Amino acid sequence: MKVWGARRSIALAVGIAASLSACEKGTVDAPDVEQGVRQDILAQVGVETDVDCPKNVELVAGTTFVCEARDEGGTIVPVEAEVVTDEGQVRWNLGLYNIEDLEREVGDVAGEQLDAAVRADCPSQLLREGRPERIVCAIEFNDGRTRRAPVRITAEGEVIVDL
């Protein structure tokens, strides 16, 4: 087992949506925010999700709320959002690891440990930055062999591959 101090492979994406079609009641347009968060997660993290934001959030600058993003495996992560302007601009912070970056890092670590050219294939799922995470990736050798590799990510962002 080798511990590798990973560069921060997180997509600290901050998304902004203009909820211009906010309801007359002065509430955030939740479907617009949900769509924006969903698109940002796919673009920045590479994972398809369903997103649910609370309805009836007041359209007042400084108001905060939490949306929930759920991946295909059922993992749910909170996405913190804030109303930036009274006109409906909302921003959010994903705080999620980018799976493609993680695969490159796992492949580098596994390649060093195995002294071989390999690539990693990790499942697309939501992994939160700043807390310990576990995932099992497939290590693929150039000759076509595949090996499972348990991977741990520490709260500090270190990637540990158990081979």
C-alpha cells in the first residue's frame, strides 16, 4: 500500500443561475437552479444526477438554502446555494471530486505500485470533498487484464490505493 498526496482533484465549481423567471411571489425559480446544478455537476464532475431544491425560497440577497443531488447509485450530497441578488441570481458550490481527475490520479498511484502502465476506471458517483470517501476502481493493464483496487480518499485529499 502506498499513500500518495494527491493534488486537489476537486471541482470547486461555483455555478450561477439567473432565476429571471422567478415567481411573482418573490421566490427563487427552483427548476432553473436544479437544471443549473445538474448541468454543472455533469460538466465539472462527470456524473449524471437528479437535483431537488426547496420550493418557496425567498428571493432576498443573502438567503441560503440546500439542494440535494442524487446520483444513479442513490448517493445523495447536499449542494449549498445562496441568493446573490434580489433579481434572482443564485450561486452554488459543488465541492465534489472530479471522477476523471481521480481516475488519472488512481492510475498514476497504481502504476507506480505495480511498476506497469495502467489506467483506472472508477464508477461515476458523487464523492464529497473534505470528508473521507471510499470507492472501488478497476485497474486496467495494457495487455487487457483487469484488477479491482479499493481506493480511499482522506478528508485532506490524499488518495490511498490498496493493491
